[in-house]
Amino acid sequence: QVQLVESGGGLVQAGGSLRLSCAASGSIFSINTMGWYRQAPGKQRELVAVISSGGSTNYADSVKGRFSISRDNAKNTVYLQMNSLKPEDTAVYYCKILTRPREYEFWGQGTQVTVSS
């Protein structure tokens, strides 16, 4: 059994910052990719940022320069630092991990981020 526990969401004014955390626990041998996705009302879930086991990162164009993803492998935790937040960043944010050597996918329960104008 694998659990992902997210924290750090909330309400913030435009231009503000939030830091999301996602801690994985349970029967995990090793984690390959860790990532953050978001889903706004009426829209499809989209990639925000991913980070490989080696630390390579990839970001959605809409968040480049504002968001930063990082991970602590010793704690099986991934972080998303969000700066210069905009109202269009409002969404439920989900973390996802891919395990290895067998690739299993696990999702967190989601955390709400609301940015007021």
C-alpha cells in the first residue's frame, strides 16, 4: 500500500507565494519520476512540473520562471514552490509518482490552491 499526502494549499492573493509538499509512504522500493498536476473547474488535468530521480526538471510553459519543483529522496517527498501566483493558477493540485523498477503510478488526494485577484 502506497500513500501520498499533500499539504500546503490554501488561499493567497495574486502575486503571493505558496509551497506544496507531497510525502510518499508505504511499500515503495524506489521512486523514479515525481510530479505535480493541476485541474481547474471545467478543465482537464494538466502537467505543471515533473522531476526525475536524477533531478532533471520539466515545466509547463505557463509556470516557467514562477514555479520550482524539487525533491528530497531521503524523505520520498516532492515540493512545488509557487511564486508570483496568478488567478489562473487556481486549481486542485495533485502529486504523482512513478515507481521503479516496476512502473506503478500513484496519485495524491489533491490540495486546493485559490488565488484571488
